[in-house]
Amino acid sequence: MTSLTLYDQLRQYRRQIAEQRDLALFMVFSNKSLEDLVAKLPQNAEELAKVNGFAAKKIETYGADVLRIINSYREANPDLAAAESTAYQNKQQTAQEEKEASDGSNLYNIFRGALFSFNTYSKDDAPITLKYDTAQEYADICALYRLNDIVTEGTTYNKCVSLIAYLSAHLSHNPAYDNHIKTGLADLLEFAWDGEKKESLNSVCLAYILRSFFLSQNITARMVYMFPFSPYDSDSHVVTEAWLEEQQKWVMFDPTYNCCISDENGILLSVAELREALSRREKLFLSAGASYNQKSLTTKEEENLAAFYAKNCFFFKINERQTLSGAANGQTVLIIPDGFDYDKYMLVKNRHTRRELRKPLSFMFAK
């Protein structure tokens, strides 16, 4: 049994080759290649080709010697070889996780920095008031889906939590859903209710259904469309806001992730407040029970969701009419920061701008 580890033997071989050929060590093998050799323990040229840095020329030049060293070590030290391999695999996994965490953190800071840099708003003076359906419009849906039985007694917030949990237990998210159901809420629910048997919906449809559930219980609610800064990013998001009478404020409920968000003081946030908190790099907290397609979010997924919100909180749209029908939504209210060329953005998207009024962020705070 040798006293040298496999890594040390391979490193010793690298030094010998470098001295013989008057090469820098990294020109023979990098440290990353040495670690990958120990982690993967290749036994032939085909497996060697999967090792970091081993292209055909390097395999032709050094492959036979490297495989001989590895195979000899494994035969003489089977337990040590396995232990070393596991140790280096764990090291690689840790390094990858740290890199992903660093990359994610960098992106998160970039998104939050964009929000901070674009935080003033101008407006037009055209008057507009959002219009909401009454609960009577949803009587049939209430009866069919027993919404009155689901809603708990207590505050508006408690009622909202009951309804979003009910929706999340029976509907699933699929960002690729193409919005082909056009005939209304009843058909959409029939199409998608109970995800194991039916189809899944995108965030637009989930927010539409949750808004309808809220309105059915006399809870004032609206859909908020959230968009990223980049016109090349097609991944936007839609959530539902509910007006909490007891607190006299809007609060965001996200049916895609079965959650709402609070700050470090426990204050529930609206979409506008979320944008401001993200721009100031404040610590945020998801509500208990946050989930995606009936599965609880991991800590990593919660971190990714925070970055996702930061990306999609650059500007917002709200339809003038919050109605049962998906059609005839009236004008669109745009909440766009100064310095952002929305017309150019839409030109890149190959879309037209029609019947849209621009309002300041403060518009989103009033009922």
C-alpha cells in the first residue's frame, strides 16, 4: 500500500512531465483536471474523455500513463481510492453550489440595482378609476366550487389565505400554457381543476382565477402584470392583489407560489411595496406554506424566487376593469419609471401600444 494519495501520485507525474518537456504545470494538467481524475476514476479512454481538460490530443499523449497510475492505485488501495473519489466528488459539488449561489447573488444584486436606479415616475393627467365586479357575478362559481364553505371566519387576510390555499391545492402551474381557453372562468376551471387529472395553467390564468375567488367573497381584488427591464426576456409574471379592509392597504398574493410576502417587521407587502423593498435590499419573508405545484419550497428555491421577483418588478400593468370576462378590460394603466423607453421596448417585442395611461407608483397604493 502506497503512502501517497492518488492525487499526489498524479501531481507527481505531472511535475515529471513538465520538467522533461520544459512546460508549465498547467500546460500538462490543471489542478481541476487532477481533481476530476480522482473524482471519476476513469478506467479507459472513453471514460477519460469525460474528465475536465482531457481532449483527444491530451488522451493520446498522456492517457496510457494516467490510466496506469489510476488502475494501479485502485488495485493496491481499493478502499482508499473509493474514499478519495467520494471526497473529491463532494468537493466538486460544494464548489458548484457555491458558484451557483454566487452567480445567483450577483444577478439578484443586478436586478435590485436596476430597481434602485429607476425609481422616479411621471404620469399623464387623464383620470381613471379601476372598476370591479360584484360578488353576485360569481354566484354560480361559488356554488359549484363551494367557495363560501372554504372561506374562514375572521379578517380579510384570513379569507384570502383560505382561498389561495384552496386554489393551490387544486390547480398547477405550467408557464407554457397557451391561453387557448377563451370562453370564461367556468370553462377555465373545468379545464384545469385538480392538476393530477387536468391541465396546468400559466400565472396569468392563476392570477385571474384567484382574483375571481376574492371578488366572489366581496374582497376587492385586481391582477397586476409584472415585467422585467429587458425586452429580450420573455419570462414575466402575474399576481393578484387584495385590498385588506382592516389594514386599508393592498397586499400581493401569488397563486403560482401560494404565498404573500412580508418585511422584517411582519408588514404584508403590495407589489409596489415589494419593488421598493427590493430596491433597498431589505430582507423579505415568504408566508408559511409557500409551495409550487403542491410541493413546499426549499431554501434555495425561496432565494431564487426573491431574485425572480426582483427581475420582474421593473414595471407594471393593471387593467382598468377587473371583470369576470377576460374581454373588454378597458384601458391599461402602466406604472413605468422615468428614463425607461417603453415604446422602444414594445417595438422590440413587436407589439403595439394602445389605450394605455401612464401613472406614478403612488397610483398602486390607492383603492
